[in-house]
Amino acid sequence: MLGGVESMNVKESQRTDAEPAAQDGGGGPRMTHDISGPPRLLTAGTGAAVALCLAVALAHVLLVFLHVAPPNAISKAYSRQIDAWVRPVFEQNWRLFAPNPQWVNRQISARTKRTAPDGTTRVSGWIDLTVRDNSAVKHNVFPSHTAQNMLRQAWNAYLKTHGGNDEPRSHRAVMIEKYLRNIAADRVAAQRGGTFDSIQLRVITQPIPAPRAAGGFRPAAAASTRAETRYLPWWKVSSHGTD
């Protein structure tokens, strides 16, 4: 009897030990491979993405540094590539640390022209774009950047690229000219409506008088405060507004 009991216990133990293997179907190694496969691909993809981000970040820092650094052999040799990356999205300046206050007041106005099919033209009156920006900023606790700086900065950029001549002499000058033209055309269309195919800007520059010295006397060498008016040429634009 004892021998028979021991034999039965041995058989049951062998069957119990074999059941997990039968349940696994011999697929233990295959299951481990299936689970570890996707994480390896995910890890490799994450590593490649991190490496790409680091490379782009380093290249961006290098290009911006060459843009703001004093002229050197590298920045001169790769000036076109640097400008293509930095402008107009990442352009840098030092106005945060050395602000340049306005020393003139400018009034920018626009008028439009429409040419009829019979060849006749119709010119609108002047629309003051600056006064609308000023009214949007005045008494506004949180004025928008568009109302404060868009038109003014576009004109400042136009002065830098064109000077006193309205002929663009570089790719950047052409871009700034289109930028200023599109701002004026969009604002005129939104304010007045109608259709037009040409637009002209008028800029009246009024110097700000120098502050009075002690005793109420102005400096002898004070600059002239006479206003200057500049008319830009007519620019062709795409169809704006509706009848």
C-alpha cells in the first residue's frame, strides 16, 4: 500500500508540474519577445526624436548667436543662410535693455483707387489708420500688440530698408514693402469696405519738441518741429472688400 501511495503522489506531482508548461503551450519565450518588442521600438523612436530636437535647438542657438554677434568671417560667409533662418520669426534686437523712445509722431493714412472696366478711375478719400490704432489703445487696460505696434513697426522697417527712396533694393525690402501694403489694404477693407485694386499711403511726420530747460527756455539748438509729409507710390493689390 505504501508503495502504491508513493507512486500515485509521484504521478500527481509530475502532472502538476507539467500543467503550467501545457498551459503556456511552450510559448514562454515567444510571449517575452512580443512584450519587449514594442518598448524597444518606442525607446529607439524617442531617442531619435530627442536627438533631432537637440540638434535643431543647437543649430537655432548657433544661428541666432551669429545673427546678434559682431560681424565675423563665419557670419559674413553664411549671411544668407542666417538671415533665412532668423528673419522674420526669430529676429533679435536689444530694445528690452536699451529702449529707443519715439522722437516723432507719425500719422499714417491710406486711400484707394478702383479702375472700372471702361478705364475710368475712382479715388477714395484718406483714411487715418493711426488714429484708429490710438483709439484702440487709449483707456484700454490690455491693448493688443496689433494696435500698438504692427503698423508703426512696419513703417519703421520700411524706412530702414528703403530710406528716402521707394525703390526696394533687396529681397528683405520687397518683403517689408508687401507687409506694409497688406496691412494697409486689410485695414482699409475692414473699415470702409468696397473694392479697390490700388492703394497709396501718406505719412505725416511731426517731430516732438525738446523739453524745456530750467527756467522755461528751450535749447537754442532745438530741432525744427515742422511737419513733413511723404506720399508713397500707388501699389497694386489683390481684390479687397465687396461691393
